[in-house]
Amino acid sequence: MNLGLKDKVVIVTGGGKGIGGAISLSLAAEGAVVVIFSRSKITSEFKALMDETKAKYAFYQIDLVNTDEIKPLVDEVAAKFGGIYGVVNNAGANDNKDLESTSWQDFEKSLHSNLTHYYETVHASLPYLKAAKGAIINIASKTALTGQGKTSAYAAAKGAALGLTREWAAALAKDEVRVNAIVVAESFTPLYANWIKTFGDEEAQKARLSVITDKIPLGKRMTKPEEIADMSVFLLSPRSSHTTAQWIFVDGGYVHLDRALV
């Protein structure tokens, strides 16, 4: 299926690895012009995968915590490529800032690093998105809906991302700019892999993974980053032209089905 994304310019924050990297690759496979904003340099392996798609792409190294640097970069992208069609807000990390031990100062710092750049990237891109009648995807998390018990700041940021999805969809409907969210549950990204390593040796890690995957109703397995990416790209595309304000759960039924099912 041709998704109609050829030559459309899409910014992907955190687009060089994990879920963001999968989204970048899926967009490139559709012929979109992918613009990656990332704090880390892209690896030679990821660059090779992007090059294989033969699509145009650009990489900008930026720490999105430095919010004032976002708008000049967005304007530079729009000037270079002739506009911006889409934004994928993806960058961020579960930093486990829990209720018991996190000061309000560290809580606000975490909110800033996981939420403020979602707002500013869209705010700065808005004139271009309106001109293109484009689309926005906010990557959210199950923690906003299920809780996790030890990550107040991240859960708050992801809950806000869901709220902004509905707010922006309402605000931009008149401009025919669509806004949707993808709610991620358990997906084996590099950040997730690092977290699993904290549980001990290889056997302990396998045991912990089994506890998690046993609670995922569909297939008793983690969601692949590519599965999240493909849904994101479809929602960005004109093929999804009358879909807005939706929270889409690509999670194997984790949130909506009884996780105790056997």
C-alpha cells in the first residue's frame, strides 16, 4: 500500500534508536524525508540502514532539554526542505522518579526532560504543519493509564502527552492538522534492555522478562518497535486522513485485556 508519504518532511525526536529509530526507518521506507533530532550521534549501523532505504534524511544533534534551541533548528529544517509535514514526539526516558524519594525540584526537572520538548517542537513547527495540513504523533506510555508504582514524574509527563493529544486535536481541527498518540506498553528497546540488566545475571534477567511477557495477552511476547513504527507511520499518512484525537494502543492487549489471563 502506498501511504502517500513520499517527499513529506517529518521530524522524529529521538529518532536514531529504539522506537524512534524504527519509526525513522519505516518513514524512510515510504519515501518520506526523515529529520532526526537526537541527543546522541547515530551509529554507523543505523546510518547504514537509513542509507539502504535510498530516502533523503537529515540528522541534527540536539539535547532537547535545551528548549530554546528547538525553534531555530525547526526553522532551519523548514527552510532547507521547503516545509514540515509531520512531527513525531518520541524522545524521553523512564527515569523512575518515585513519590517517596523525589523532591519537587527533581520532579519538575524530569517533567521538563520528558514533556516540555513535546510542546516546543510542535509549537515551533505549527506554521509549517498548518500549511501542509500535516500530522502529529505523540509517543506515550502505559504508565499514564496503569501506573507503575515508582515513576511519578514519567507517568505525569506521559499522562500530559495524552492530554495534549486531545487538546491539540481540538485546537487544530479547523486547520486539518491531525494529532494522535501511540500508547506503548512493553517493547524491548535499548533503554528497556539496560533496565532488565539491573536485575542481575543472565538467568535473573530471563526470569524477570518471563514475568513480564507472561502478562501480555497476545502472544505472550513484547511488542516489536517495528510494530509501533508501522502504526505511527500509518497514522501520519494521508491514508489515515479522518483519524484524530485517538490514543492507539499497540501493546498486545496489555492495557485493555485482563493481564492475568492464562
